[in-house]
Amino acid sequence: MNDLDVLLSIIENPTRRKILEALVREPNYPLRLSKELQMSQQSIMKHLKVLEDSALVRSHPAESDRGGPNRKLYVPTSEFTIIVDVGPGLFNAEIVMPDDSDELIEQDRIPIEPHEMKVENDFKEELRKLRNSILAVDKELEDLHAKRASLIRSKEQTLEIARRFVESNIDNYQVRRIIYESIKRPSLSPQQIGRELGIRDETILDVMEEFGGAGGKDHGSEE
């Protein structure tokens, strides 16, 4: 499986999604998660192991607030966005990862102690500022979603024209697949197109030679 398949197989489980949602809100430990989600602690631990083995969360020992033995505290550790576009002329599924410059340093993920977040000003005013900040971000995201939806429609229309053009001029099904893939993903090299379609590099190169090369990559390059 590729990374997308792995992530989808993990987060398709509704319990694991609920656990991730709880951990994003606040670092947590298994017993409290089991009470919140009304599941056995053993079941919660199994899901946490899957998430930790996949590097979506990590755990570290934390002192018990009741004077007992240390317990495992779990925190989220990964940032990604899964995008799936489906339409009459378009299917695209991909993972978008943050730039290296945007990644949080590991120690920054250690939970901030409550006393470090005490406010000197009015608590309600601080909450109002936080809500307004989120509202502003949400508005920008809505604008971006609207712009993206418009671009997706434009891409879908262009791909539909490409599909009809290729189908009208090429009889061979495999050749149509190769040419369409080179149009749909113009930055791929012939070798990458071959891997995507499960077709030998030599066949891809022959088609590219006859009907036009791939877009932004050199034919002999794997980059």
C-alpha cells in the first residue's frame, strides 16, 4: 500500500477518528479516553497502538494527578490533508503535507501546563479574541475553498475535452490511457507514468516518442 492507502485504512475507522479528535483538542490518556468514548480501555489501547505504530500519535510518561504510578499521555504528531476530487471527468486522491519550514518541532508538541496559560485580562475577553481569530481563519478558508472549487470545475472541463479528443483520434485503449495520464498529470516523467499505470517504461517511451513527450520531466530522469 502507498501512504494514501495506509492513512485511509487507519482513519476510516470512526473510533480512531474520535480518538484523534480528542487528542487534538487536548493530550489524553487511555482511561479518560475510554470514559469519554464509552469504550473499554483495552479497545482504546488497541486503537492507540495502531495510531502510534503509524506515527500519527506518540506517548510519553506523565505523573498521575492522584499520586499513583506514571501513566501514558498521548499527543498527536502528524499533520496532513487528504484531498479527494471526484467528478464526471475527474478523479484525484492525494495527501498534502506541510512544508518542512511549517512543521512543528517535536518538543513544541509537549502539552503546555495549565499554569502557563493563565491570563491577566478578563477571561471572557480572551475567549472572544480566540473565537474571532478562528472566524477570520474560517472565512479565508471558505474563500480558498470557493476558488479551489472553481479551478476544479475548469480542470474537469479541460480533462473532458482531452478525453474526447484522445478517444476520437486513438483506437488503442492502452495508448489512450498513457496519453490521457500524460495530459492529466503533465509533471510526471514517462517512468512515473509507467509506475502509475503498471505499464513497462519501454511502452510508455514508445508512445511518448510517437505522440508527444511528457510535460515537465526529462524522459531519462526519475526525479
